[in-house]
Amino acid sequence: MHLRTRIATLAALFGLSLLTMAAPARAAFEITVQESGGPAIPITFGNPLDISTDPGVITVDTSALNLLLTNFSFSSLSSNSNFGAASGDTATLDIGGTVQRLTGGGASTITITATATDYNFPAHPLSLRSPASDTFTNYAAGNSRTFQSFFDQGNAMYGMTNPSPTLTFTPAVQDPVSTSGTAATTGIAGGTTPFSLTNTTVITLGPSSGPNALATDTFGGSTKAVPEPASVALALIGLPVLGLALRRRARG
């Protein structure tokens, strides 16, 4: 990529960030993309790298993003968030896309982080769930992907006070291979609103053998803050009553 093109794109992003700082405060929603050893590239709703008109959706202009990358090329990248005052049982932050490792060199790593603030439902989030999936094509040694979710009671961007376990996907030597999983549910002590959600995807792709055999990962992941199931809450309420009844029966 031509140096002047890279500088012009970065200058446009910096100028827009200054305008954003001067704008009225509102819920923050952002993706950052960072190659190993490179700068973090921020993508917020309405900046030059976002082509969505929905404040709850970031759809990345991958042709512009790829101008800022060296070892990877995205064909799609987006994130969805249902932050705000809407009511519901589950607060969600999704990430998904397809990325290829360009030819030349060995294995390389890229990190994609999504974050959103000001979730106002559910009123008492008590658990964090983290499902994800991957499809690897044009297998190369070293291919892998990790996914981790975070809940932050302080409602901070990139807040990571309550992490989920990390999911790790490593393809077998076959092509293509699809895999999925859900991390163990993470409890949230005393969760109240507003709060923020963040998730981080780290993708390592081995060297591609040629322009028609790019090592590729199509990935997806979701961060979900959910309330305690009603059945569990009712069971917990009923336990003291049941214990009292059993003690009375024993005395009788």
C-alpha cells in the first residue's frame, strides 16, 4: 500500500475522532482491529470505516480497512449490539467476519475487539454466556482462533472486570473444517445497569501457499448477559419454606 494513502486514511480517522469527542455523550460502540506489532485501528459508528446507518450495527468497509493492513485481508467484518434502553431478557454483543492470511512470511496474528456501553437490560444480569464458531479453509500449520467475553459493572469501554473462560479453536489437518463451542457460564455477582460488554477474537493463520489458496477463517461469536432463570429463582425462594416444613414434620 502506498505510504501517502495510509497516512491520508489515518489522518481522516484522527480528524473524525476529534469530532466524536466534541459530540454529546452517548452509548459507545466500537471495533478495533490490530495486527501483531501494528497499531490498533478503531472503527466506530459513523466513522469512515463504517458503512452502516444503524447505530446498533457496525459494518466495516473492508476495502478501506485492508489498505491499513499488511498480513491480512478481510472480505467481511461486522458487529451488532442491542445496547440502550430497549427491554429484553438478554443483552448481546456479536462479532463476525471472514479474514484471509496474505501470501508471504510465516504465521501471523490479528486481534479483533468489539465493545459497547450503556446496556440497561436485563435489570439484574447474573450470568455471562459466550458461544462462538469458526470455519477454516486452505489449512496451514498454526491456524487457530480464540474468543473471550467480558462484562464490566463500571460501564467502561473495553472493561474486563468479569471475564468468561477463553474458547480455543484449532483445526485438524483437513480442509475445510467447521467447529463451534460455548464457554462455561460465568456468574456475575450483584450485576446492575448500566454495564458494558466486550469480546476479543484472536486469529492466527499460517502462511498461504499462493493467491488462490489463502488460509482463511470465517468466524462468529456472541457475548450475552442474561438474568437468573425464573425457575432457579423460584427454587431458591422455595428452599427455606421446604426446610421449615420438613422440620415441623420431624417434630410432629
